[in-house]
Amino acid sequence: MQSETQKRFDTGKDPDGNKWKPLSENTIASRKKFNKGTKILNNTGALKRSIRRSSGVEYGRVFTNCPYGLTHQYGDKNRVIKPIKRDDPTKNAKHLKFYTANGWRKAESTKVTIPARPFMGISEKQRKKYLKMIYKFIYK
């Protein structure tokens, strides 16, 4: 389950095989400006590397402890981004400065929509495969 979940970061598809929503023009422009890749959910690779597994006698699970994992799994329609001071993240700065498809922009805050890009979960096909494995383990 862990490797199947991690493969989704390479294929850009959810557990049912649907393609993730594409990156926005602004995200692509910003990543290109700063020589970062444009692969979805692979800006730094931290989310993919955070996928872990654990199991016991009666369970098996795959999870992430990455703080922004839930945002990417389920999306966020009204995320407000506010400026903070780099040297003291507990204090607000005067403005944001970010690069977009139309160049540099300043704002006191901005609202963004982050589309859901499900990377966790199992498909019906996987569920059947795991049930077969469990059945074989128990009855054979």
C-alpha cells in the first residue's frame, strides 16, 4: 500500500486512476522562475517521502504526518495567505511578495484555492486484491 501510494506522485493520479487537477498558471510561472520542477505535489518531495506504513495483528495502514498533507488530499477553497516576518514567524509582515504569470505582485493577503489531489486511499481493485491476500493468509 505504501509503494502504491508513493507511485501516485509519479503518475499524478488518484487511487481510482483519475488525473489530478493541473497546476495553476501562477504556480507554474513561480516554479519556473525559481528553477523548481512543475510536477504536481512534487515541489520538494517532502510529502512523498513522508508516506509511512504501520501494521499489527488486526490492521495495516498507510499515513503521512506532513502538515499540509490534508490540504492536498481534500483541497481548500478559501485559503487566506498572510505575510509573516521571516526572522520572527509569530509576527505579521506588511505585505506578501510573490511571483505570478504576470510578474511580481505585492498584497496584504491573498485568497487561493487549492484543488483536492487525493494521493491516499485505495481503489476498489486494490481493496479486492488486499482481501484476496488476507483470505489466502487466513485460510491456506
